[in-house]
Amino acid sequence: MKRLRNRGRVALVAVAATCAVVAQPGLPGGPGLPGLPGLVGTARAAEGPSPYAFDPGAERVQGAASTSAARQLEAGSTYRGSIEPGKKLFYRLDLDDAKNAYVSATAVPELGSSVDYGDKLTVTMQDSDGRDCDSEQARVLSASDYPHPLTAYATRTLDGKEYGSCRKAGPYYVIVERESKPTSTQDAWDLELRFLSEPGVVTAGPTEAPEDWPSASPEPPSGAAKAREGGAGFSDAASLGQGEWTAEIDPGESLFYRVPVNWGQQLFTSAELGSSEGDGFVTGALSLAVYNPARGLVDGTESLSYRGEQKSLSTEPAPPVDYANRFSAAGEEKAMRFAGWYYVRVSLNPEVGEKFGQGPHDLTLRVTVDGTATDGPGYDGPAGEFSVPDEGLEGPDGGKTASAAEDTGTMKLVAAGGIGTGTVLVLGLGGWMLLARRRGTGR
């Protein structure tokens, strides 16, 4: 796909920079460059098209067939594995009695594979007595029965409870289960797992979700549209602020963006598929989904039918970010429980390519962040990913992806450390080119 090929060109530059610094003493990395995850991820992206860009820092982990052999996951870490049809995979968490826990799983069917209505991924969290703390499913719907990333999460939430299961400190288990129809491709799906821990609050607040909140969609953002190429995964998501954004998307491709949403603010999103030449009709041509900072689904829609004229779809209005939203019975309200980067995924049905050309096709995203930011709940510890960082408060960071923003400091170190060797390398290349020209002149 176009974007990964473009990243491949960047990889050539990254390799050259790596050569300039790999021998530098004292720099992180060394052989294999484990200290330079950004360069490693870019090089991997150059290997070829992929339906999803996995976190380059993700650790490989194999899910166990039972709790007794389950591998422990660490808070704040990302893991990569795979799951076959009909399998249940077990992972272990060691939790205290003060923090909320969130584990998400993103399953990635291969591009070109077959999925069927009802294929699903289920994520469940249980305590050591086998009692469910929470469970969520991500399903292939009839309007979007084509391969695209499926994401679900499960939580251990302590707030508002005094007794019951899933409150004690000790071992817990995350179960990831895949169900696929016999008509679906039976190859393994790649998995990305993310485990986040949310600190408790210093002072307990309301234990009921707000009932009254603005539910009307605001006016679309005004001003000229800006081009913003999307990422290919959560860790690769490109930053957006309020406004209208344009991109190109290939049939079968999924684009990921992230939007900073603070306490007290509402997020509204819509996506428009541009007009195309061709003839036909595609049901479920475009899929739009919004996820919270723990990758829990806020809302998703796949109802866009396409005949070649421009069409748009929007997610349903969600309440302003509020700590007490976690006490709501409605899933889309419950998901708006903390501040941070909210993720937007857009997927284009491969059938659009069959009926209207392989593209790329024009995509327009409209993002509105409404409301004035307020103070958070007062965490008893660092908020981590459940807050809007300075780069988010200042607006989009020039379109950097999440992983690129994290790698900025590393690349500065590479640049500084590689000045000496890089200069020698450039001078050496210049001398080699001059010698080649002189030889050519003398022939």
C-alpha cells in the first residue's frame, strides 16, 4: 500500500543514519539497535504491505492454553502474538487493590483473507476464582464483512464498589477468544495487546454518571481543509486537532488518527468518502470508529452505502469526558471516562476498489472538540496516558504519529551522536563520487 511504501523510502534514510551512528560509543542501541525502536519500526514497515502497523516496541508473547501457564503482562506495556480460530488464550495480571486495569486486544485478519458476518474477538477479565470482571466483543458485521482490525477491551474497575468480585489484590487473567465461521479463512490473526493501569483518586467523587449533557452535534468545523496522512495502527496514529482534514485511502486499508480530548470536552467526528468514477453499489463502503485512550470502543458506524457520489457518516454524540461516566449503563457513555488521546479508525471496503477503481480514494475527516477543559479527578499518582500531554494542549504536532512523537528525542540523540561519523561518511561519499567522475572523464 502507498503509505507503507513511502515509509520504506524513509527507511533507506534511517539505515544511512544508523550506519553513521551504530559505531558511536555510549549511544543506546548497538548491534540490533534495541535502543532505537523508531528506526527498527521503520525498517520493518519497508518489508511490504501490511493491514496494520504494530507497535515496534511490542514484546512477543505466546498466549497459554490455561491459566496455570499464563504469561504475566506488565502495566504500560504492549505485546504481540497471534490467535487461531476457535482458540482461547490466557494471560496473567498481578493487580493491587487500588488501581483500575484495562487490557485491549486488536486482532488483524490478513488483507485479502475472507471473514464472515459473526466472526468475533472476545476479551474477558477474570479473578482467580473464575468470576468475570468484564467482557467485550468486537464483531464482523454484515455491512463490513471484509478484513480490517477488530479491537475490544476488558476492565477491572474498583470505583463505586465496596464488596464483590474483582476487588482483591492478586492474580487475574485475561482471556482472548476468537470465533470464525467455517467459510472464513482459517489462518491465524495477528494480535496486539495493551495493558494500562489507572491510579485511584485522592478524594472520591460522584458515583452516578451525569444524566444531562449536550447531545446535539455542533456545526461542522470551518476553515480550509488540511492534508493529514493517517497512520496504520494505534501506535502509528497521526495527530489531529479540531478542523477538516483530507487524506487518501486505498481499498482494504485502515487509517488511524488520534485526537487530544481533555476533561469536560466532547469529541465529534465524521468521515466523507469523495466521489469516484465507476459504476456499482457498495454496502458498508466505509467504517468509522472512535476508541478511548485504553482502546475501548466509544462508537462505531459502518452504514455508509456508496454509488460513486460523495457520502459521509458520523459517530453518535458522546458525553463530555467525565470520571463519573464509568458508572453509566450505556457503553458509549461509560467509555468517555478519562482524558487523553482518543483514536479514530477509518477503513475502506475492498469492494470499492472493484467497483470504482483501486484508487487511492479521497477521504475527508471533520473533527470537533467542544467545551472548555476542566480539572481532572485528582489521581493518587501519575495519570500517564489518562491525560492530555503538552503536545496535545498545543494542538497537532505537525502530523507526527504517536510512535514518531515518542522517537523525536531518540532521533535528536542520533543526530547529535552521528555528527562526527556522519560528516566523515558524507565526505567519503563525496570523494568517491568525485573519483568516479574523474575516471569517467579520462575514458
